[in-house]
Amino acid sequence: QQSGRRYNLFLKRRLRIDKRHQSKDSIFFRDGVRRIDFVLSYVDDFNKELEKKLERRKEFESNLQKAGLELETEDKKESEDGKIFFVKIHAPWEVLITYAEVLNIKVPIKENDIPSTVENPLDCMLFPLRLPEKVMHPEPDYFTAPFSKDKQELYLINDESTFFSPSMRNRIVNYILTRCPYGTEEGKKKFGIKRLLNNGTYTAAYPLHDCQYWKKANDPNCDNERYTLYMEWARFLRFYKEQPLDLIRKYYGEKIGIYFAWLGFYTEMLFLAAVVGLICFLYGLFTMDENMSSKEICDPAIGGEIIMCPLCDQECEYWRLNTTCESSQYSHLFDNVATLFFAIFMGIWVTLFLEFWKRRQARLKYEWDLVDFEEEQQQLQLRPEYEAKCTQKKRNPVTQEMEPYLPLTSQAVRFCISGTTVLFWVSLIIASMIAVIVYRLAVYAAFASLMENTQTLQPISGLLTPQLATSVTASCLNFVIIMILNFFYERIAIWITDMEIPRTHMEYENRLTMKMFLFQFVNYYSSCFYVAFFKGKFVGYPGAYTYMFNRWRNEECDPAGCLIELTTQLTIVMAGKQIWGNIQEAFVPWICNWWGRRKARNNPENLYSRWEQDHDLQTFGALGLFYEYLEMVIQFGFITLFVASFPLAPLLALMNNILEIRVDSWKLTTQYRRPVAAKAHSIGVWQEILNGMAILSVVTNAFIVAFTSDMIPRLVYYYAYYENEDSPMSGYINNSLSVFLISDFPDRNKPKENPENFVICRYRDYRYPPDHERKYLHSMQFWHILAAKLAFIIIMEHVVFIVKFFVAWMIPDVPADVKARIKREKYLTQKILHEYELEKLKERLCQGDKRATEKEFIATEGRMELSRAM
């Protein structure tokens, strides 16, 4: 019986091999002529909803055929696991030209005869970075015009089967699928493939890759663009090569193409910032031994004789300043004059990056026929969900057609719920940040007591101070909390945005983007803002310390300043996010695909069809690019908002982005189904977010230099309070530490033991000594330093903003040659269209068409003359 089953299985496989021998990796119907533009899959799961799903599928597929699409079904017996049905969809020429006109798709009318711009004289030096011309520019450059069914002879239609590219074809079919009805349920008309996927009627809907990524297809009609992209773009060994943006756009559509164009441009600009940041870091490294502050702290005769007040109440002991020798030396790496220069430089760099990107984007809009796309986006991308949920209709004042709308009262209620939910989750983030601060305060005393009393930690006690140990562990804890909260935020943000029922796809993405960015902004940056602007600023002084919740004493900064702790926090969160992100992006889809294909690898390759291979890949959802943008914009915030504390941040970002481009391209080409092509003329609302962060970065870096670093107090001492003309910075440490009389300690703060019977201790502040008539009040030097800090912030902000706005004014958003080419192309396109209409009128006149009057002929000629004059 078992041998009989095996024999039947062998016969079944043999029949499938014979049947599929020519088409196992084909992207055509069984006739080998009609191209597969889309694939739907479903499983017959025997449950109570089986009949309902059957009815939906029957109605849906019937309506697809009524819309003109051609279907071919592969029975589950032909599938790899014997469970999945595949419905292959082909859009014939009549459907393509109908919806090309509806979607206003631009198609070639004449090869572009405008001379290309003058070549860069440095191109010979950049030759190793170049890709072959066929890869970089897979198609000739054409003048294009929106498609019209009535003017088909005007367009360069050499072959109807290849006139519309596969990405255009799958975009048209997807448009039909998202709007095709499948019946009426609960008194409401139901339509769209998205709903059918959500309710399990279909399990997947996707266009096909054109071949396997590791080898070319046997079919000579296949373009093998996926193979080319993998070989020339998606392999890490090609990291130094330019990206084939035109091929990416042709295969995946403009939306994905513009993302990789932006990511590549951002990475190129990071190179300059990384080089300058590295130079600033090396300056700090080479001048470490010349830093007078760390010299005095490390000097046994100075730092060794300065007794510091306890770091916590009762349990902590008095300690000598020179125990922080190593941390003060490392603090100079980031807290030096180069920090100020780099903060100003990055303020200007951000402006250059954004302005030059606008120019690059304008050039891409011209080259990719997206100049007039914005109006199309608003008119054509109405969300099917909006049409389905909005039962009321009103007349559109522009089109004068009835269309669905959401009443104002319903919008107000939904926005109130949405706003309340957003505030709740933002409050939860802030609460989690406060919990981390409480952790810092609670364990700080434990670390201080442990490190003072444990002999085993003596070898590293100089480097691993209680402040640093607390900062490192709190940063790691904060990173874990960030990752956990992110998991929930994504789902909450999507739920809120769905509830608001945005009208268009652009509106949906913009709303979701703002919510997710707000969540991520507070989540990732709140801990850095705390260390930069709050830690060590409200500690009080011995005998009158400030307490959180009247229980935990607020943290003090290291005697060398809080900047090194901000650097630690930034490094852990930024590096941790990048490492975790790359692991998640690369390994998770690879493992999922490996697990899904483990059985298929053991079967003959000719049993594993192209649609089955793609079915087993991961889905690159509608929000796939959204998460990629979000990841990069959060990184952009790290290297701009807090760059004054860590000049190496752009270098870390550069190394990550070089890897990111190849990881994103590899997973898109090898691990994901082919996404549906979509148009986009820009990076959307992300541009406004980047502009906002660029302005905010000037403010945050000015405050970091003024209040977090020790630069301003040192400069004030250097110019106004120096004690030695030959060495103006000598004596600075002693001057920056105030004196406290130990006998003035209240019982709550006083250490339990004072074995060496110290009389006074020092603390970081500018206050009068105990023998002064204004005992423990802020000294005049404190007010001088505060005034200098505020003056510095005002001056730095104004200088950087003036330079930023001047640079933005000097650099036009659209290059002059692109403006000229757009005007030239519009003129030539209009001329071609007018000449075509004129020829048609001549033909009608010759044929005796009474409707083609002489006046109409004259008017058409006049329009041509007017166009020439303009």
C-alpha cells in the first residue's frame, strides 16, 4: 500500500514535470504569450466560512473578468504543498490603454533630442565607482505625454506586449483590484482586494519577479532585471558603486526609486560630515595631554588633596578628586574647542544637505516624468477604505461629481479620540523615562558605596566612576524599554490612523508619519534630553540637596562635566538601534523564507513555479518604505540634535548607511515579493520633518555647548578670573569647586563615618564659602557665567541661522538647466500634439468631414503659433 502511494506520487510529479517543463520559471500563461501581471492565492480551509469565501471569490473574479482582465487558475494539485490555488491575472491591451488614460500615465512620443549636460571633468577619477551604461540607463530618454486612447498613433508603440513596462502593468491591475466589488454584506457594498485579504478569502496578492535573482531566466522574452539588480546593486561587495536608480525605478516604481536616491544622497553627504567629525575627534585625542583641567584633577598635589562631598546620603564616604582622573581625560575628547566648531559646521551642513537634496529631487522629477504628478496624486489616489466607510455623499465643487465624504462631527469625534490616545502614549513614554531616572537615582548610591568599599574594582575605579556606571546601565535599560515600547507604538499608530479614515493615500501616510515620528522622537531622544539639559542642573548643594519625590537625591555631574555621560547615552542608543535594526532587517526575512522553503528545496526544481517561489517570499507591505524612512530620520536626529557631544556620530551613521543601502537592496531583491509599483514625486512629509529637525538642532547644540559642556565656564575663567598670567587655565578646577563646612551637614545628608576627620569638602558649583556673609549663596562668578551662556546661545543661534538662510537663499531649489529642459520639453511636447491634431484635421477636411470646419483648422494653427511665441 505504501509502495503504491509512492508510485502515485511519482506519477503525479512526472506529469507535473512534463506539464511545466517549458514554464516552471515562466512569467506567462500556459500559452506562453500572455504575461502574468498579478497573482492571487487562496486555500480551501474547510470551516463555516468556506461557502461565504467561495461566493466572494466567484463574484470577485467574475467582476474582474467583466472589467476586462483575463484569469487562469492553477489547481491546488499543481502546487508545491497541494493546498494552494493560484489565480494568474493578465491585463490585455484594451484594459491597459483604458486605465493608462484614467491614471494619466505618461508614455513616449518622441526620443529626447535635447543635448545632455556637459560631463563632469572629474568623471575619469570616479570611473571605478561607475556602473555600465546599460545598467545605469536601461531605456532611452523620451519626450512623454499622458496617454490618450484617441491618439494611439501618436505614441511610439513598437510592440503592444512591451509598450507598458511590467511595473506600469502591475500598477494598473492593482488599481482595478483595489476597486473591484465582490458583493453586498450587511447592506453595504463591499469591494477591494485588501478586504478580501483581511477576511481570509485570499491569502496573498502580488506581482511576479521577472526571474530568479541568482541566475537568468531561460525564456528569451524575459528582461532579467531582477538578476541585474542583484548582481550590480544588491551585493555587499558592490558597496562602493553608484546605485542604478533608473533601473530601480523601472523595476520597482518611482516611490521606491526616490527612497534609494535619497538614502544614497544622504550617505554621500555624510562622508563630508564624518571626515570633519573625525578630525575634531583626533584634535581632542592629540590635545588630551595638554588639557590643564584633567592635569590638575590627576595631579596628586592638587586633585589628590581636594576632598569631595559624598555622592549620596549617609552611606557614601568623602572621596578625593583624583579618583576621576581617567574619566576627566576622556571627557576632553569631546569637550574641547573643536566641539564648538563642529556644532556650527553641522548647522551649516544640514542646510547644505537639505538644499542640495531639493536640487537632486528636482532633477529626478524631470528625468522620471514626475513634474506634474502632484495634482494626479490628489485626484487619483482616493483610498478604497474611505469610499467604503463614508456612506454619505456630496458634490465636488471642482469635478461637479458626487463623491463620498466624512461629516464634520464624525471627523471631530475621531480626532478627539486620536489626540487623546496620542497624548496617553506620549505620557507613557515620559513616565517610562521618569522610571529610568528613578532607577538612576536609586542605584547611584549603591554604585557609589560599592565602588568605594570593594577592593576588586580598584584597578578600574578611575575609569568606571559611579556616574559612568549608572549612566551605562541606565542607557542599556532605556534602550530595552525603547525597543519594547516601539513594538506597541507601531500598532497603536496604525490603529489610530485607520480610525481617522484619511481621504487619500498621501493623507494617510502623512498622518501616520507624524504620529509615528512623534512617538519615536519622544521615545529615542527623551533620555538624551534628560542627560543634556536636566541632569546635574537642579542638585542643590550640600545641606540643601534637591530630591525627586522627596526621596531620591538628584544626580550630580562628573567634576569634568556631563558631556561624557551624554556621549555614552548617545553611543549606546544610536549604535544599539543600528545594530538591532540591521539584524532585524536582514536575518528575520531570511530565516522566515528559509523556513518556508525548506521542503521545496528537496523537490525537483521544475515543480517549483515562479508564482510559488514568489509566494514563499515575505511581503513588502504598504508601510515597508515608511519604516525605512523612519529609521533613517531617527538616525538623522542623532547626528544633528546631539552632535556637539559626539563628533563621531556622523562616522557611525556613514558606516551604517553603507551597509543599510546594501541590506535594503538585498532584502528587497531576494527576500521579498515584488512590491506593487507606486508613484511619488518627493520624499513627502519627511522633507518637512527634516527641515524642522535642522532648525531644532541649532538650538539643542547651542544649549549643549553652553550648559552641558564646560566650555563657557572655562572661557569665563580664562578671560576674567585667571590667577596666573603665564598659564591662564591653571587653578580652574579649584576655582570651579565651592567649599562646604562638614559641621553644617544635617543628619539626613551627613555620612555615618569620617575616619580622617575632614573639616571641609568641595562640590561642583559657584557659591560663597561658609565664612562669607552671603554663606552658600550663588557668587558673582555664577551670574557672570550664566550671562555668558545666554549670550553665547543667542550669538551662536543668530550666526548659524543667518548663514543657513543665506545658503538656502543662494542655492536655488531647481537647477537652471533643469528649468530650461522642463520648459523646452513642454514646448516640444505641445508642438508635437498640436501638429498631430493639425494633421488629423487635414485628413478630415480631405475626406469631406463637415464637422472639420475651416475655422477649426485656423484655430488649431493659431494655437500652434501662440505656443511657439510663448
